[in-house]
Amino acid sequence: MRNLKKNPKLASILIFLVLLVSVLSSFCEDTKTEFHKLKFSEVPDSLKSWNKQLQISYLVPNKQYKYWQCKFIHYSDYKVDENGKQLQRGELIYFRGDSSKYKQLADDYCTFNLFPKRFHDPISGFYIVAINDSDKVELIDNEKIEPFIGTINNLEEATFVVYLHDFDAYSCAETDSSFIFNAGYSNGTGLLQLKKKGGLRVIEWKGRVETESQYRDVE
């Protein structure tokens, strides 16, 4: 206290910080209340389960591609010859664009950094190959799938992204800028905000959240 009396500038800074924390806490509580006031609709059963063809078919990439395809790889499909050369690159489950010109080019590429990681064997999951205006091939894997989607355009994309973050979507409300989800995980339930421009945050949570790389408690 003596130091604060001797240093009024420090005292002013501390008072400001206390007030700022108080205002931010109040704002967060008001935000939660506003989200709870929204009208939520139950997420269709087809989006609650991992319906791969349906989910993938609603993806709207963040830019135009001449052709893109999504393949599924299961560990039993992964075969190599005696020299270690890959013989199978997975099951084609969806494509969009000019397949007569670009399918063969896309088929020459493969990645094993697959999505989603949840509940999947390390070499079991999905990847996308996309061909842009310069005929350059882009491999869309676990790290690149959200930038590939870009702006969230529909509920199918929104539930897809929520699932990529290891949550199950139960019900949803839409605002001008976000999708708000009542969601769950194996150890809890809560309220999530997915911004249409990208970015998922936990508004409130009851229980424990487990991610692939770490455990974290969410208040």
C-alpha cells in the first residue's frame, strides 16, 4: 500500500485493470445470456452422424477450382508392392468440376495426414485433392481443410467444422455473423460459437474437454 501511495501512476494502472476485468466479465455474461435467448433448432440426424457423402457434397471451397475430389482411405485399403510403391489411393467418394480433364491428374497425388482425426486410425480418414486455375495440385489434409472451406456458408459446413474440433452438434441457432451450437463431447456439454468468417470458441462448458493433443478445463 505504501508503494501505491508513493506511486499514484501505478495505483491508477491497477485500478484501471480491475475495472477492465470487471467490465469484460460483465460483457461475457451478457453475451452468454444473449446467446441463450436465441431460437435453437435441432440439428438433423443426417448431420449428427458422420454422413461422408452428404457432408462433403455441401462444402463450398473458399476459391474456385477447376476440379476437386475427396477420397476416403481405410487401413485395409492401404496397399503397397514389394518395393514400397503405393498401389491404392483410397475410395473416391465425391468430386466436383471437370473430371474428364483433371481426374487422372488428381489421382496421382495422395496424403496420409487425414481428417477428421477423431475416432480414426492414423491411416484412416479423408483427404481432398484440388486443382486451381494454373493446373497446380493442392493437397487438402487435416491442417488445410478449414482454410479450404473458408467462409462458413451453410449448416452442413458448420456442423462439419464443429465435428473437426471433436464436438457433436445437438442444436443450432444462426445469427448474421455466427452459428451458435448446443454441443457435446464425451465428458461434457456446452455452448459454442462458430464465426462464419472462421474461428470456433467455447462460450461456456460443463465438464471436461479433451483434444487430440492436450486436456483442458473450460469454465
